[in-house]
Amino acid sequence: MSVLDNLPEEIGRWPRTAATEAAIAFTAEHAPEWLLNHSVRSYFYARSIATATNLVAGADYDDETLFLATVLHDIGLTDAGQGPNRFEVDGAFRAARFAREHGLSDVAADQIWDAVALHTSSGIAPHKHVICALAHFGIGADIFAFGVENVDRAVLDAAHAEFPYLDLRKNIHDQLVHQIDEKPSKWVPLSFVDTVYRNYRPDNPFPGLDELLAGPVRPD
């Protein structure tokens, strides 16, 4: 039985395929409840934003691809997606592999890779392709309330009632910091992960912008 069974009408339908059912089961198995809830809400917010901007599933974007991109977007924060890179990139590789393993095309898997890898990249994701943009907007609306005015109010209320927030932002930050503490290679300068890590570890030894600028200059 899926966590998406018997949803209230206000949330709406989801693309029920073998791949999407496997994705929600995989995320539910490996992610804590707060992360699973965020991933699910992000899909419904992304789809609501698509509707608000007159984008039609099946014509303007593939709903199955969007579902996998959003539901798997934080898999890099779990043991199932753990690797040597920043969590978005580790998650992108795991999500794209998952998509291919479950029959999606290389084109769809590449779109999922982009959407997961760039979901924290505000100046880039909206300009890549529609799956990448919608995933970015849906995720941002949930965790930071960016563009939340474009999500239908009934969808917002029903999704939060069905999938509670559970101190999402602090939990994500704690997990990100824990990963970098355990594996410093996951830190990247001048990035989202860097910003979060510096807030939690102000005495960390990683170089800042001034130190990077003061470093050796490569010859022409």
C-alpha cells in the first residue's frame, strides 16, 4: 500500500505507473518521514504551479518524469544516495539511475539528473527545461515559500494536512551538516551547502571567498 493511497480530492491525482509507485516506495523506505513528506509535497506544488502557468501534463511536460524528479530530489541526503559529491549531485546520479532501472528513457533520466542536481540553483534551474524549472519551483515553494502564491491554496492546505512539515528546514540543514562533517568532499565553496555549513559550523576550516581570491593565480 502506497503513502499516496486515499489522498484527499484537493491534492489531486498523481501519475500512477510502475516507476512512480517504485519511486514512492523507495523514498519511503530510505527517507525519514520529514523528508518523504517534503518530497511528496514538492511534486503536488510543482504540478499546481504548472497548472497556474497554463502548462499541461502530457503536452508541455511529462508528469511521470516530474514525479520522479521531485520525489527523488533529496535522495542524496539518505544512505541510499550517499556519495562523495554535494548531496544534490549524488542524488542526481542515484535518481537518474533509478529512472533508467525502471524503464524511463535516457532523455527522461537526463532531465531528472538536471532537476535533482540543480534544484538549489535559483539562477540556473528555471532556464534549463520545463521539468527542471517545475521541480525547482515546487521544491522552493515548499521549503522556502518562494513563489508559493502560485500554488493553489486548497492544494497547500490539503498537502500540509496530509504530509506535515515536521521541522523540515532544520532537519535538512542538520543532515547536510552531518554529511559534510563525515565526508568533507561533499562541501563546495560558494554554494547552498557552503552557506548552510558555515551557519552551523562558523569555525570550520574551509576557505571563504577572500581566501580563494588570495590564492595562487593560474598562468595564462
